[in-house]
Amino acid sequence: MPTVTAKYTSHGEKFEILVDSDLAWDFKLGKRNTLDNVLVSDIIYKDVNKGEKATAASLTKVFGTTDIKKIAEEIIKKGELPITAERRNKLIEENKKRIIDFISRNCIDTRTNAPIPPQRVELAMNEAKVRIDPFKDPELQASEIIKILKKIIPIREAKAILRIELPPECAGKAYNQLLSKSGTITSSTWKNDRSWEGELEIPAGTQEILIKKLNEICKGKVNVKSVKVI
């Protein structure tokens, strides 16, 4: 596995660590949640090439700790991480497959109201010469790509309307952090006990993800019903 230097600059200080490129990218992208085997050495450098180590004072100043793993996590997640052409191409292909799947699941042919097969979506993307960003969330890219595909095939995004009831202990958090950012709230009622109920219009294919996140916030006490798909 290739070893690369991850770099991070903050508060006028520069920090570098040696990492396994593939495993570090998996960590940066959330595909792994530990640094096991990611670090090539347990040293935080100021300059890897010169072998100059970062001082404890500079580490504390920027990161508030001298814990190597905590510091390495921040450097990998927030800093610069070189990427090989092979890894970049792999990420593009992974995102492309996820985008095609998302569009196929969420969109319908405006002439027939039938789902659009993945092969047709891919052909339209190729015809439109769509460029895939290897680092941007596939679902966010999909929404932009759908607008481009409308010029080539009769397509529109299907919407689902959900009826949601939130208990008082999590209603405010769930509403502000998730619901208000996930779609269009078409009806909203705050009750005297601070619970909430209303309807939310979202892309049809994001229902499972939304319900999962709501249950995480409300610890399984949320009530969600599908009203209809339009």
C-alpha cells in the first residue's frame, strides 16, 4: 500500500503525518471508523522530509491535546490528503454507480410514470458527458444531474409525502437538524407539550435514510407514515 504525507495547517502551525493512502482515504470518507493500520508511524511531524517533529506546545495550541490518534484523526479529516489516480478513478466509479442507482430509484418517465432503468440512466449520463465529483455526496450530485438529464430524456424526480410525529424530548432537535433541511415541510403543528406533527415532502428514494436518522435522534420514538408518492 502506498505511503503518503497528510498535511494540516492551522493557527500558523504546520503538521504532517505518514499514512497508508488507501486506508486513510477510507477513514476520511467514513468507510472505516478507526485508525487501525492507517498510521505508518506514531509521530506528528512539523516537516516529514526534514524529520522535524511537532512540539508538544504547538500540538496543544492547535488541537488542545498531545494524543496522537486524536490529532491524526483531525489531520486526515480536515487536512490535505494526496490521492492516487487509481483511487480517484475508483471513487468516481463508486459515486457513478450510487448516482445511477439513486436516479433510477427516485425518478420516473414523465410519459409513462414508470421507473427509469439504470442502463437508460447511464446512457443518458454518458450522452450528456456528465462529470462525477469523486468527493461530493452522490445524492447531492444526483439532484444536479437530474436537471441535466431532463434535456435528454423525459424524467422527473418522484416525491414522497410523509406524516411525522415527534415526541417532545427530541422534536426541536429533529426538526432543526433534520426535517427543515431534508425537504419541504407542507404542514407543521407544535403542540403545548412541545411535541410536533406535520407533513414533509422529500425525494422518494430518501425515505429509508430519513426514517433511520429520525429514529437515531429520537431513540426509536418517532412515528412516520407514508401518505403518498407523487
